[in-house]
Amino acid sequence: MLGHIDAVHGAYYLLIHVLAKLGTSEAVLRMPSVVAMAAAAWFTAALGRDLAGARTGLACGLLFAVSPVTTEYAHDARPFALVTCLAALASYRFVSFVRTGTRRDAAWYGAVLAACGLMNVFGMLLVVSHAVTLAASPVRADRVRRFGFAAGAATLVVSPVAWLAATEISQVGWERKPSAYIVFGLLTSLVVAGIAARVAVRGARSSSVQSSATLGTAPLIRLSAAWLLLPLAILLIASQIPIPAAPGASISASAGAGIWEPRYLLFCIPGLVLFVVGLISRLNVKISIIVTSAVMAGAVAAQPLARPATSSDDIRAVATLLQARSRDGDAVVFPDIAKRLIKDAYPAGFTHVTDVGLDRSPAARNSLYGLNASPRILWQRLAGTKRVWLVTFPVPRPGRYYGHATRPRAFCLERTWRFPLNMVRLYHRCRQ
């Protein structure tokens, strides 16, 4: 995996490899994400407290904790929650370093930043936000030099992984770049947010936390605006650069497909929370409390959107169905090669069925996905088979099917089961 496909997730895989010694249940494998998001809420609150006071810090921590996107990725067994936690911790160490300027704090900052980049190379975009924040702040030259050394050391540590990941970038060739409407909407939002940040910074009044060793006249707004806006802008620009599609990718890449994926920017969510609360805190105290409460109430009301049953691919339900209803001698076909990952994740559900559609395994192709057999070979393997399970997306994807997505030749549809992002059809051989 690391040498051919997923070097970008190598640090997370190593962590899970160790954790799996305790078991491979969903609770165990999701626990790092749960802990990481809880810690990220803590560091977000600590940032708000140190930069704008205890009340603001409490609001930041609570708003981050009740955000639907926080809940969603807190139960997702992927590295993005850990990247978010490390980004929040890196920003906290950055604030500490700017305030003290000591070599010790610079070393701590560089170490956490490197860990963030190793967990996911896109996390290194955070250093751009910190650099711009520092450049816009009245700090002494020695702090700038030490920041440069710390950021440079972290970049050096992450660079081998970044280089290896760059050689595997075709693995995400299937990802679509954002449409012109999305680009226009995001850029407009960035401009509006930038103007709001500028107005808030210029209108900020001096406070007890401001000195030549802090982040400027409005530290919370300045840090959070750079954290929120710059990585998003950089990834938007990078997503316009065409990359070749990987052989066997789950979705055919269109011309100009890029590396745009919103979850790559999850580590900016603490910045968004700090930015929103920072702007609200500029209002009258009573009004800011009312607005903050309303925003939190809205976030809590939106929590059902983050439930696994409604927001994600319920592959366990597919495996459970096959385990309960399949018989020895049944065949299973995955017209879209991405759906074969269900069998890899829950092999117990496929003990009674034979995967007749696989031609070459992922390992044989140095790809996350294998290669489906040709229709001719498929029909030969189905000779003598009485029942066939077809596992597909709910809506057929053109160009990914053998041509039998509606009804395999010589087989009649017996029953259909629908799940979030999955559809399972059972066919039996038609009576002649």
C-alpha cells in the first residue's frame, strides 16, 4: 500500500496497525478519531481563550464540538480527524511561540507541524497560514528567523512522504475538480470573509493580550482568517491542474480532473469556528451571546445529517445481508470495482459466495482497485450457477458496467435491497 498507493496515509496506517493488536472492531478502529476530535475541541477552546478571553474560548470549543462535520469525522476511521487535531495543536504551539519567542516553543511548534504533515501532506498548508499571520504581525526579527527554522525543519521531515505521495497522485485521478459555480461561490465567500476580517481587524480595540509579542491588534481574527482562507485558496488553484487518471480507478477521470476533495480541508474547521466566533465577539455582549447561542442551536439541529445511516456508505449492511441470505454455490458480481472493497472490509459476509468477476487483484495491479474480467470470461464462469448477487451503486454509472446492470443474460431478477449508496440485487437462472 505505501509503496504503490497510499503513502500519504502511511502514518495513519502505522498507528492503526499497532492499535489493531487490541482488536479490529469498529469501536476500536474508530477510537483514534473520537479522541482526536475531542482533543481538537480542547485546543480550539484554548486558542480562543488565549487570544480573546475565556468566554470566547468556551464558545469556540462548544461550537466546534457540536458541528455536524466534527461529529461525522469523529466516527470515521480515517486520518482526517487526527490531522485536524494536530493542526489545532500546531496553531496553539504557534501562538505560544509568537508570544514567547523561545527556542523551546519553536521546537515544539516544528515537531507538531511535522506530525501534522506526516499524518496528511495537505496539513502542511497550515504553515502558509502561519507565515502570513506572522508577516502581518508586529514581531521581532528573531521570532521570524526561528519560525523559519522550525517550519523549514518540519517541511524537510515531511518532504520524503510528500515526494512519494506525489508519485502516486494518479491514484486520485478519479476525483473531480470543482465546477465553475463552486469555484465562483468559494472565491466570493473568500473575498467576503477577507473583507470582514479586515474590517474586524481595523476596528478592533487594544486589549490586554496585545503586545509586540502577540499576533497583532486582532489576533483571533487574523490567525483564523489566514487559517481558513489560504489553504482553501491554494487547494482551489491546485485542483485546476490536470493529473492523469489511475488505471483501474473507480470512476473514469474527465479531462482536467484534479485533487479537489473537501475532506482534505477538514483541518481548517477550527479556523472557521474561531473566525465565526471572533466576528460575533465584535458585537455587543448581549447580542453576541444571542447570536452564538442561535448558531450552536442550528449546529445541534443539523446533527442528524452526520449520522452514518444517512450520510455515508453503509457497507456493513450489505455484508450482513449476504451473510444471512447467500447459499453455498452462489456467485457475486461487482460491476463497479470500488464495490469490491465491501468484501475486503467484511469478508465474513462473503464466505458462501464466489467472486466470479475478478480478473486481477489490486496487489497484482499496484492499485487500490482490481480489474474486472471481460464479459466473455464472466459468462463462462457463471455457467452452471443458479443464483447471482449483483452489488452496485443505487444509480448505474455509465461506462463501468458489463452491460447487464439491469438484468444479467439468462438470469431473472428475484429481489432488490437498497441501502445508503448501495443496491443489492439477487438473480436466479430463468426457467427455459
